[in-house]
Amino acid sequence: MSNVIIVGTQWGDEGKGKIVDLITERFDVVARYQGGHNAGHTVCISDRQFILHLIPSGILHADKCCVIGNGVVIDPAALDEELQMLSEAGIFTEGRLFISNRAHLILPYHTAVEEAEERLRGAKAIGTTSRGIGPCYEDKMARRGLRVGDLQHPDRFRQKLSDRVEQKNRLLEQVYQAPRLDVQAIFERTMQRAPQLLSFATDTAEYLSGAINDGKSVLFEGAQGTQLDVDHGTYPFVTSSNATAGGACTGTGVGPSRINGVIGIAKAYTTRVGAGPFPTELRGEIEVRIREKGTEYGASTGRPRRCGWFDAVVVRYAGLINDLSTLVITKLDVLDGLDEIRICVAYKYRGEVLRFFPTDMEILSQVDPVYESHPGWQTDTSQIHDYDELPQAARSYLNRLSELVGADISIISLGPNRDETIILEESSRLKALLKE
Ligand code: IMP
């Protein structure tokens, strides 16, 4: 049985939720390893749509177990809301959901500090999801975070919380001129939710290791995307965790040699939410058309996503960082009906052609994309189930993406539902990863 990582190769929102849901049946356990409720995974099953932010979408399959690893940051209120949504939909989580007792807690002061910081940044704001993600990871790295396991000892938790809130209040009042927070109110609200959270808490590294030893297979579900990775993305316009494949090891405690491959997900075009350089960004009619047809609005915040042509420099770079075993292209149907489709194959900076992704964001914000032009197709591809039935222009487009990225394409998604998918049976890489 294989253990496989799913990663986003662009700026998130590549449609990972649907692909995870699609291949979950081949795995026993689905594990999240980073991020928090800034992520939004939309999964459509028959006529029901689920948006999951924190809990892996594997939870929608009654016979699968799900893990929220130590690398994830958890807002108890957000978790509570999601558990309630699942319970109302008749999906039970008891005995199927395991939460790391090492995962850090997002508490109300994280959100308050983030809002104050973004306000102060003004025009230089990162455009975060305002969920307290960054400040929570800051506290983790500064070694003053509070973890799920701390909830087991209310007195100690109260003491630590009091120290943290005092520190944040100094920051809020003296630096940001923002209102103070009340320790007791935060303590009471958090402790109300603690019993439920603790009922799922365990040492998930040990759980995963045992599961793998027993021959079970694990799907590691990445959130966000390579360009939002705190080390490898468009820093500082990134999230605060390692969204790339390496994060799966540190974020779950599973060693690299136990993982067999990485499936990269890329949209047939590019989107990003929040601020930061985006070389192939479109403006005007085509952008609006892609946004409306692709429903490109944030699943967590509802913000309109910025849209642009496929950037092969970005996805090739993701291939390098994540060592992709195979590539999945999503939302190809969104490009139906366009006369011309462009692919960015390189960048031009001050007359020089750059084929690699620059590390300097000043350079990235000034590059001109070097485009290849491809003919569009006028067919509705959403009902096609066989690769050979795709219009010739669509097949040529996909072949070119594969060639430019340097990875074979194994799945093509043509709509949000499970059956709107073409799985390329001849993809030996995918077969090897999904073998029983
Ligand atoms: P944060 O993760 O809330 O700190 O936001 C940092 C950056 O990551 C912002 O540009 C967000 O819009 C972006 N971001 C965070 N989560 C997602 C996601 O799931 N999809 C797309 N962008 C995201």
C-alpha cells in the first residue's frame, strides 16, 4: 500500500479537495499536515456541496479515518462549527477523527493581532484570510504557543493563557492602539470547547506510524499551494506554513522514507487571492469570464480570486520543490469556448529571458511573461469521460502543459462532481501510487 502526498502547485485553490475525495477510496487514512481554517476544500457529492476548512475531506467517506496533524493550527471555534456541520449532515466523526495533541491552538488574540497588523500595513497588507493563522505560527516558533494537549490541565492552561494575553494586550494597546482582551472570557470560551476537542486528541505521529506498520495507506492532504509556502513561495505574500511536500513529514511526524510519491494539482489556468506578484494575471473581459465560469471566489472568505493564464514557470518550479510523481489538471472545462489560450513558458526581465522562478519578489513583480499562443476549442468538455474524445486543441494544450512542466498528466478534471473526471488509465505513475 502506498502513502501519497497531494500538493497544490500554484497559489492554492487548485481543486485539491475534489481530487482527494476522488482517490480517498484507495487509502485508509487521510491526514492534514499544515495550515488551518484558512483553507477551504469544496467537495460535491451528488447534489450536496461540502466546504471543509480544517477536517480532511476524507471524513465524507464513512469507512476512512482522518488525522489533523501537529503541523496544523486549530481554532477550537472553527473546529466546533465544522463538527456541527458534519453532524447535521449525518456524518459521524467519533472514532474516525484523530487530532494531534501537539497541534497549536488559534486563540482570539491571534485574530485580534492579525487584524491590527494588517490594518497598520495599509497598502502593503498581505491580504490574509484574517483567521489568526500567521500570529499562531509566530507564537509556535517563538515557543510561547498553546497546544491541544495543554487543554488537559485547565489550571496550567489558565496560567499560560494569562501570560500570553498579557503580552498581547501590551502589543494591542501600545503598538496598535487596539482594545484589550479579557483573559477570563477567552479561558471560559476555550474550556467550553475543550472536552469535545480532547475527545479526538492523541499522539497522531504514533497513530500514523502504527497504521502504516499495519499495512494501511495514508493520503497526506496539503492545503494552500507551493507559491504560498513560507519558505518556497512568493515570500512575504505567503501563508505561514510549509504547504509543500516536505511539510507532510514535519507536520505529521511520518518520516520521508515511508512516503511513496507526490501528486501535484494544477488548475488549467492560474488564480491567486490576496496580494503579491502574479506575472500572468489577466485584466478585463477574459479575467471576468474565467472568474465567473470557474466560480473563482474564495471558499473561506468569498473574495474574488485574481485570474490569469497557466504559468508553466510556476508549475515547473513546483515540480522541482515537491518532486512530483504525476500531475492532475483541474477545471479544464473553464477554458471551453475561448478563441485563444496562452501559456507562459518563461519570463523576461530587463531584456533577459528567465526560465527559472526568481527568488527576488521585486524581480518577479517586474517580469513580463513570455507567452505561447494556442488555439482554443468550442466544445463543451464537461460531459466528456474519455481522453480521446476531448477536442484535438484541448489534447494539444494538455500535452504542452505536461511537456513544459516535465510531469505526466494522470487525471483531468472537467467539473466539480466526481463523474466529471478523466482518469488516464495508461498513467503508470498513478497506477503505481494507487495500487491496492
Ligand atoms: P493566511 O494564510 O490567512 O495567513 O494568508 C496568507 C496568504 O495566503 C493570503 O494571500 C491568503 O489569501 C492566502 N491563502 C491562505 N489560505 C489560502 C487558501 O486556502 N487558498 C488560497 N489562498 C490562501
